[in-house]
Amino acid sequence: MAIDAPVTRPANPRFSSGPCAKIPTFSLDKLSDAPLGRSHRAAIGKEKLKAAIDGTAEILGIPEGYKVGIVPASDTGAVEMAMWSMLGARKATMLAWESFGAGWVTDVVKQLKIDAEVKEAGYGDIVDFTEVDFDTDVVFTWNGTTSGVRVPNGDAIPADRAGLTICDATSAAFAQDLPWDKLDVVTFSWQKVLGGEAAHGMLVLSPRAVERLESYTPAWPLPKIFRMTKGGKLNEGIFKGETINTPSMLAVEDYLVALDWARSVGGLKGLMARADANAQAIWDFCESRDWIANLANDPATRSNTSVCLKFTDDRISDGAAFAKAVAKRLENEGVGLDLGAYRDAPAGLRIWCGGTVETSDIEALLPWIEWAYEAEIAAQSQAA
Ligand SMILES: Cc1ncc(COP(=O)(O)O)c(C=O)c1O
């Protein structure tokens, strides 16, 4: 039975999983200090880039001795430069439970053609970390953005591992606790949890990752934008803000503004609490309804950023068409934009819950989802 449309609308209907909602206080005037038209190699440019690196390390609590760099080509650039530069020294293990992890498998198996064991789990599940050989180089995604399944903690990763752990944390950084001592390479971009602008990637290296770079030269050629060493030594400049090629100073300014906002909400703890509250509101909603459920099967692995939902009503005849139609109704009403499931993922909804999203907006969205679902069930039975 169709129900009345709710009265309250989210103040910000942007629930995209990337680019994600900008900080709640955002306005273009906030970028007026950007050194536009100036060289990124000038003192002012270098200062801003260094502030972006230092602010990242400060808020994320990255340990002393780790290197933080700004690299080209967003998160993909950061992951690929790490894989191309470091893999091949020993056997690799590739872990994947959704489409981005699967993309890294393709890179390693089909492009780099490295000796690798591939361990995969279907959408909703995760690979068993206790069965992974961490004496191999292990590549995985901390938070599967397209399945809403995340690694619950780093307990299964041994401190005395011989291999490197290369972790794509693009939808986890600034929302989830990353165990830095268990991660040798961590990558992310600006446009996810902090709602920054796309283009640049962040690359965090542990001392062991640096050691690999300085002691191993891959057999394949490396393009300039992947090269992190010079004469066998780490190119330290990259980790002080001397980027490999030209960055957008507007995007850098925007990131600095987002970092300032992150400080104002209590830093990493505050950001995690915001994401947790957003996700919890959705989990509670699903808990009290029998027609919608989290795609993550094990509650311990449920993401607090990319929350993926499936419709579980037996009356739904075509799951993909149904989910698309619900998302379309929400979009048409202007109450929920870009919240359909990822194109390669099971049919459903994906609602971004990172810290830039206000819990009041999630709470305002949920009755609209119920409304759109009931409207679509009614439309389906009328059409039958
Ligand atoms: C887990 C994961 N890895 C990689 C990417 C690709 O990121 P980018 O577009 O920043 O290269 C995404 C984008 O959503 C992602 O969610």
C-alpha cells in the first residue's frame, strides 16, 4: 500500500560514494586563499602542499618514521604506483571481495603477471584473513566501497610478517581506525571521507615499504609518475610536497579547508563518531523492517561509510529494475542523489555515511526510502 510522502527532506540530499558530500560548512569563498596562478614550486605552493601532508599525518595519527606523499591520479594512481614499484620481489596474495579489489587482481595477474595467489569472496562476504600468508606481499581494500564490507581490524596481520601489506583505504581513511603498524602501504584520495576534490592520491609508506623501494628494482619499466626513487634512494621530496608533476592548487586549498573542518569536529575520533552515527541510523532502520537488509552478511564487517543495502521482499519480481526505480524516485524528489548500488554490485542502494554527511540528513532520508519502496511495490502490482 502506497504511503504518504514524508514532510521532512534532507537539507543536503547528496549521498554519493565519491565524490562525496562536501564539508557541511563548505562555500566557494573558503577557497579564496588558494595561490591560483602561482607555481607549486614557489614557497607558497610548497608550504600549502606540506601543510596538506602534515595535516593528514596529524589527523590520522600516522606514526613517526612513516612517509606521506601526494601523488598523481587519485587513489588508483597511488595503489598502482605502489604495486608497480614494490611487487615482484616475493610472491603476492591478492584479496578481493568487491569490484575495486578485483581491479587490483587484474592489474597484478593480467598486467604485471606476478606469481600471485588470488583469494576472493562474493559481495557481502570477506576473505578469511586468518588463512592469508603474510610472508607474501598482500594487496587488499580496507573498505569495499561497492559492497559495504570492511576489514573489522588488523588482528590477523602478524607484526613480524615478511611480506608487505598494501592497503587501498580510500573509503576508510578518516572514518575507520587503521592499524598503521600492520599496514605498509596505505592509499586514499581527497574526495571520499573528507569530501575533497578529485585528482590527487595520498600514499603512506611504512619504513618497511621504503626499505623495499630502496632494495628492489622491478623487472619492468616504470613511467615517471610511478617513480619514487632516484639513484636507488627514496625521492624524499615527494614526501615533503615536491610533487612528481603539477597539482591543482585549488584542490589543495580545498583539502586544507576540509582538514581544518576535520579538526573542528574533533579530528579522527570526531570523524569516526559521525560516520558511526550515520551508519547506525541506517542499521536501526533496517533492523526494524523485513524488506531491506545490509548487504554485509557479518555485522562485524559492516561498513560505516559506504552502507550497501539490498531489498529482501519476495514480492519483488525484478530486483535490479526495482532498486533502480526506487533510487530514481528519491532522485526525482530531490531527497537522495546518487544512491543506487554500484554498477557491478548486486542490486540495491548505497548510502554514503562518511563524516561530511549530517546524521539529521540520513534520518530525514530513511522515511523517503520507505515511501519510495512502498510506491514501487504498489506500481509493480498495478503493472502485473
Ligand atoms: C575502494 C576503492 N578503490 C579505488 C577507487 C578508485 O578511486 P579513484 O577514482 O580515486 O582513483 C575507489 C573509488 O570509488 C574505491 O572506492
